[in-house]
Amino acid sequence: MRKYALSALVFAVAMAAGHAGAEEAATLTINKDLHARLPKEIRDSGELLSVNNGSIPPWDIVSGDSVTGASAELLEALGKVLGVRIKHQTVGGQPAIMVGLNSGRYQLAFGPIGDFKSRQGANDFVDWVREYVVFAVQKGNPKGIVSLESSCGHRISVMAGGSAEKVINQQAEKCTAAGKPPIQVQSFNDQPSSILAVRSNRSDAFFASQGPITYFVEQAGGQLELSGVGKSNGFEDLYQGSVLPKGSPLTSIVKDGLQILHDNGTYGAIMKKWKVDGNMIEKVGINLGGEVQK
């Protein structure tokens, strides 16, 4: 697995939080009905293989073989309910996740990953958060980037293969068509590289989901701030969740298991601990997502 340069303090906090979460999840009991519904090969192996895209705090924080964060902790709790061990695999970039899922290499990507109609043809989504897409900019917002429209003429970093990349590329075309200075879109395989580009003044803003961006801004020691908060920024209702191959027998099982964690308070406790309780939804659902705005 790839290793990411997290500060010693951040990693220590992440490990402590992950350890506390593991203790909490260990008190959960196996739901025998859900376990019996698992495919035979998973029951026989006792393992569920989940793929991730590396460190996307506060959802996943990857260091060597250790994965902590809100997603990792919630997935471990789900494993307790299903009666299986969770194995994690890290790959480079969201396209690699989708290819691996649809080739049968992995059983799910726990995410959260953006759920859109255009993706539902090949995959099923079990949605467990609602997200918002905003900008991370240098303190004081010297470039005045407060919306998609004001991003014309600036260097905008995004995650390669993600929905934000699609939206910022669409905006780049609009800027050019309107005779405005073009956007220089900078695509990175992981979020730490994207945010580092802003901190080192190689990018003017990072355009991505509000949950991870909030985390990075908090860890930046006053160098960064959020911008574009409270605006649609090219998206309609943005649901995110776990991704599985289309028609996977695990889809309904994951949904029902997550709903158990939602109902018994585990979901809320984990989300609150990792400061993403503003992203919670009232009920877990399948393929709730719409499409990015044109």
C-alpha cells in the first residue's frame, strides 16, 4: 500500500480515534440473518475485501497496513454485524477502483464515492452520506474564488476521475466560450497532493467534497480557508456512499447492515466523532443520486 506523509500529531490522533472505534465496534453482535445472506465464498473465507483510494481524511487515513477514519471505522462496525473480517486494498485513483470492482477484483469500495445517474448503469451505490462541494483557498482568499464562475483564469486542483473534475472541466469550457480567461485544471490522484498544491501556491484552489476539505483546512495551521460554502457549485443533491458491481448480492446486505448501524446509534456516534455529522442522512438508500448540473 502507498504511504502518505501525515504529521505525527495527525497520525497519533487518527490511531487513537481508530482504536476507540474498534473497541466500540467490537461490542456489536452478528446479525445471523444478514450473515446467512452473504455469498457462500464470503461466508467460507470470513473476509470482505474493500478497496480505497488512499488517504482521504477524515474518511480514510492510510499508513502502511493501517486504515483509520470515519469510513474505516464504520466499515469495521459493518463487518462486526455481518460476521466477517475486513481486508483493505489501496489503489491509485478512482478509475482504478471502478475497474477493479467491475472486474471482480474487489467486492466493494466503501467510499464515500459520489453517486450519479451516469455511474448507476455499471454500478450500484449504497448511499450513507450527503455531501457538498466547495473550494479550499489560501487564507484571505487572495484570488477571490467564491464560486464556479469566479474560478475562470485560475489554477484549480481536483481529484482525477472524480465528479468535481467533470464539473470544473465543464466550467472551463464555459469560461472559454464566454471569452473569459481559461481555467487551468490540475488533476491529482489523491487529496493530500491536491491540497499540498494549494498550500505551496502551485494551485489557487482545491475543488472537492466539503468533508475532506474541512479536515485539511483545520490541519493547515491557518494557511487555508473554505470558500463557496452554501452554493450548489455545479451539483444538485449530492449523495455519496459505497460502490458495488451492478446487481451484486452484497448491495442489499450492505444497505441493511448500515441501516442497523444507523438505527442503533453507531453510525451517528462515528460520524460525530470524526466531525462529519453534518453529512449524515436520515435513512440509508440505494442509488439515491441524481446528476451533476449541466
